[in-house]
Amino acid sequence: MTTVIVILLVVWAILAVVGFALEGLLWLGIIGVILFVGTLIFFFVRRAASRSKGV
């Protein structure tokens, strides 16, 4: 599961960089940032839930 999250984070970061590098694709950069942050939040919520189950 962690591997999938890392791959998604890399893909979203690449989309954001490409979007901000090319002026016509600014929307792609914004979507990339939103998806990157959303994936990070998802990862930390799942990690916190799995830690609380183990206790």
C-alpha cells in the first residue's frame, strides 16, 4: 500500500511541475497540487488508523 501512495505522490508532483512550467497548463499544476495534498492526507489518516488498531 505504501508503494502505491509513493508512486501517486511522484505522479502528482510531476503533473504539478509540468503544469506550473508551461503557462497554458496552469490548471494541471493546480490539480497536481490538490491531488498531492489529498494523497498525503489519505496516507497519514490510514497510518494513524493502523497505529491505533495495533494498540
